[in-house]
Amino acid sequence: MSDCLDEIANSERKLIIASNRGPVTFEEDENGVLQYQRGSGGLVTALTGLARQLDASWIASAQTEQDSLWDEGDIPLGDDGNTIKVKFLSPEPEAYEGYYNVIANPLLWFLQHSMWDVPRAPVINRATWNAWENGYVAVNQLFADGIVAITRGVSHRSLVMVQDYHLYLVPRFLSRQLRRRERPTITHFVHIPWPGPEYWGILPPTMRQAIVDSLCAVDILGFQTREDSLNFIRTCESYLPSADANFKRGRIWYRNHATHVRDYPISIDVQSLRDMAASHEVAEHRSEIQDEIGDMQLVLRIDRIEPSKNIIRGFQAFEEMLDLYPEHRGKVSFQALLVPSRMDVSEYQEYLDELLAAAGRVNAIHGDSEWEPIRIRTSENYPRAVAALQLYDVLLVNAIADGMNLIAKEGPIVNQRDGVLILSERAGARQQLESGATIISPCDVYATAEALHQALVMPKEARHERASRLRMLIERDDINDWLCRQLDTVSELDL
């Protein structure tokens, strides 16, 4: 990563990262002393790696009472003495509830994953508008105020990196509050899909206009895929009549400002994942899973419990495969490692009930006293997930819509069986991994059943060639490449 940081570091910029969740979470130990737990995942790793090179601050919403009590301060990044300043914002509970659990999730999340059953939902009523004005708008303003306070305290131009759909309104608030010479360079990366303008028509014009207008105050707007970036430009063309949309150059000219729209497919921290896979804890889980499956082949899925992951159709496809190819009965174990997500949102609770019923049906019809076709585990256990990824023969990723899906990238890196990746054409990972995966339409249960069968009987040579290709593609474009491409664009455009 060091090469791509040279010009940014030499500019002596102040780096400000803004995201709903921060890089650490505080809790009290048994003695009442505040202790922090570093967040997992490649995003935290990459951005804290960048923070080692620059004077950096990270601003986020408090997730625990202890986060609020700690408020702000320096967090060590390792043993080399480098730190990052973390500032927690503590909005009123009612405001945060509206911002996060009404507008961000489920309204925007469902919209951007094309998940609303439009004849019935969403119902945007007085409570929704209250959550928008006094929740989403208010919390975004709180973030903007926090960023402004930091930028006004530094002498060099700042680089502000805003993350995801929770903070769509922050860029325009910044542009209103700061004079042009004070204005930082702003990047905004959207981690989830961006649908076409016809789906954004679900939102009332006031909400839609505020979101698109604000994102056109960004200098560099990043998406997971080329399709997402084109959809954004199309959205501007449809709902910002005064905007000049240039598809060829990937640029929006609006309010005398250029927004450069790019796709930066996010990836994983390959080395950290391999270190985890080599750990004793993972080895213990791997031994347990191996004992469970014996000499059966393993079909695996690892997902958060949410409708966009298309878990039920995955079970239905497995059932159809057993009907079409009964020779697999008793010889294949389908393990679903599912992580509870947003269980305080009714749609997610209902989906959990439905997927449990779907799996129960398959087990009741096809299982017996010695064989349980589908086994579900609902917990968050990352070491166990990594162990399962080492052992799959088939990894099923059949999401209806997914910004990227990093499981599709983690699996091929640690798998020890030359497992086959079955990948939805609606997952962002398809853009990079299509040449090494079996691509399916997420709603086509029959085609998914056929893909499962073909994967299970695929010759060893073909499996090996595909698995090797996937590893090469993922190693070439890892999480550091994702970050460097954004920084390179900042330098190339002289922003």
C-alpha cells in the first residue's frame, strides 16, 4: 500500500473517516474499566492502515453506553506508537432509532436491494417523515457538524472519506457550512447496490432529491460495480434536470461542481484471513465440522439473516436437486451458517421464521434418522465460518442483490477442496469472479438445482482450474488495492 500513499502523505492532509460504526467498540470489564474491542473486517484494516500514514480522525455513532462515556480520544493502531483519534457521536435515542431502524434500515436498504413489494410496501406515513426529519436528517447534520469542527482545526486541506448509505446527506451539509477555501476533498463510498432511477421513484421527491443532490456535492463517488455507477448517473439524469451527466467520462456537473463517479470493487484482507485460517481455534472447529459431515460432500452458505440473501430459494434449490438426482441423498450435507441481523426490524424476524420452516420442510420430506439434509446454525462465530470455508465442496451465494458479498472472496482463498463457487448474477462479486464461478439467476430455483448437481459431480481437474483462477483474481485485487485505487483517483484529478 505504501506506493499509493506517497503523494497523499506528502501533501500532509488531515484524514477524516466518517461511518455509522467506528473502528472500536467500548465495554466495561469486570472491574468497571473501559476496554475496547477492535472491529473486524477488511474495511477497518484498510482504513486504519491508511491512518498510520496520515494525521487521522474517525467519527462514528456510539454503539454502546460505554462508547458515549468515552466520547473521544486516541486509539493505538499497533505497537509502533501510531494512533487514530476516534470521536463518538451520541444522538438522542429517538433520533438514532428513526435514522437507523426506520430510514436507513429498512427503507433505504430494501430500496437499494430492490426488495420492496411495492403494491404493499413501503408505507411512508407521518411516522416515516418524522424519522426522516428528526432522525436521518438530524443525525447526518450531527456528523457534518463533527467533521466541520475537525476540518476548521487544521491548517492543511482535509480528505474526508464518508462510508455508505447511512450518511448520504453529509456531503451537502458540509458544502453549505464551509467556505470554498475551507472545503475538504470528499470521497463517498456506497457499499450496497445502487438500483436504476425507476426504483428510486419509490421515495417521495423530497427524500430522493436530498439524497441525490447531496451525493453530487462529493468529489469522488465510489460504487461496487460498473452497473451501480451507471445507475447513479442515470438517476441524476432523471431527477436532477439541471445536472450535466457525462456517461463516457463518469462525471456529473451540478451546481458548478464536478462529481467523478467510479467503481471500486471492495475486497478482503487476504493475509489476515490466511492468518486466521491457520489458527488453533479454526483448526478445532474444522475438526468438529469434519466429524459431523464424515465422508459426505459439503454444500455451504454463510449469510446474515436478511431477505436479500435469498436463503429460502437456496433451500428450495437443494430440495429440487434431491428430487432430480436422488443419488445425492445421504451423501451431501447442506450447512447454513446464519448470522442474526437487525432482529428488531419486523421484516427480518418474519424472514427468519420463513427460512426455518423451509429448511424444516426439506428435512421432514428427505431426511431420516441418520441424515439431516440441511443443518442451520444461527450465531456469529467467525472462526467456525472460516473453518467451514476450508471444507466446502460447493459454496452457494445466490443473493437477490448484494453490493459485493465478501464470502464469495473469502471462500476461495482458504478452501482446501478446490470447492466450486455458485454465484448470483446479482452479487457485485460477479464483476470480478465470473470467469471462475458458476453464475446463476437468483430466482431460478431449477437452474440453481442443476448448478448444485453439476458442481458436486464436476471432475477434479475442472474444479482445480476454477479454484486456482478465483484465488488469483482475489489475490490480485485485495482490500489494499480497493483503497489505493481511490487514493490514486484523488491524486490523478489533483483534488
